[in-house]
Amino acid sequence: MENDHLHFNTSIGLKKPENIRNFDAACPFCERDQLTDLIAVDGPIILLKNKYPVYENAYQTVLIETDDCQAEFSAYTLEHLHRLLRFGIMHWLELEETGQYRSVIFFKNHGPFSGGSLKHPHMQIIGLDDIDYKEKVTHDMFTGIVIAATNGVRFTLSTRPRIGFYEYNIEMNDASGYQERFSEYLQMAVHYIMNYFPFGASSYNIFFHHIGDKSMQKLSLVL
């Protein structure tokens, strides 16, 4: 029977460090000289093999976004924002293009209700051996009320949220040609959620999708 669900290895998961709620716990991403299995480094940005591969049948990497443990995505300078997203998208697509995996997922968890375990800003790029996430993704999932649109990049409030009541979509026409407005719209959405949303949100998830030539993001609000 074909597999269409990720399987979480709880025995490995129990060993993962956690400091989103346990504030006294040390942050392994801050001990940069102790990090191993580095794949690529661009200044403060590091891509490395995940030390705790909790998903079965998958190749798992972590993208450490910055060397500042207290930093937050919505407050990045534009220079760092562009540097980070260009780096992340490049390595995501490069892993996809190897053809070694059925699909490659790229996502970010932030906050105590997001499913993440470490406060230090990071993303994950994971190659899935036997699951193709694209089989569950359609273009109509990214339809919505247009907030802004510039040079082939669209920013919308989703009218077909996949996970919750509040989702934002950012769509870029050409995934191979990174466009700065793509990451800027994403940062605007995160900034609104973290600072102006009426319910005082503390957590969010970002999911990247690559369908045909389009690169898309769904930003989900977690209350």
C-alpha cells in the first residue's frame, strides 16, 4: 500500500532538546563551534544535517536562519531576509533536482503552538523517500483575496485555507528566479500576525510548495 503519511519516531523525538517552553534549556544552535554535519554556510546562515531525524524514510536537514537566538523573522533587515530566502529556496530546489526523493518539503515552525521545539529561528528542508506532497496540492488551494501584486508575485488572504481559519498565500511565477518581493510579502504577513492580529497570535507555520514553474507559500496562523 502506498504511503501518504509521515511517520514520527517518538524514541528519537524524546531525545530532542526543547527550549520553547523550557527556558532554562541550552540552545544547541547557539553553540556554533559544536555543530556537525554542515552542508552549506553563508555568514550567519547554516544548513546542516538534522541530528534528530524524527521522520522515517526521509533525509532531514535544518536551516539555522541567524546567529541571534532572540531574532524573529518579521524583524529581519531586508538584506538578511533576501539572503536567507535566496539561500533556502536554492538549497530546497537543488535537493529536489537531484531526483533522489519523491518530493522535498521546506517549512518553518515558530512559537509554542507551531509544533517546533527550539526557539532559535530555523527552517527545515526534508527529502521524502516515498511520499509526494504534490499529490495533495492543487492550485485552487492558493486562491484568495488579493492584498498586493507586483511583477508576477501575488500576496493574498486565502479563501480556501487548508489547515485553519487564517492563511496567507504568496505566489512567485518562476521558482528558479528568486524575486525579492516574494520574501517581502511573506515578512509583511508574519509581521501582521505577530504584532497586529486581533487575537494576539504567538505562533505560525510557513509551508513552501513548488508546483510546475510556480513557487508558493502558505502562511498558517496558529492561535
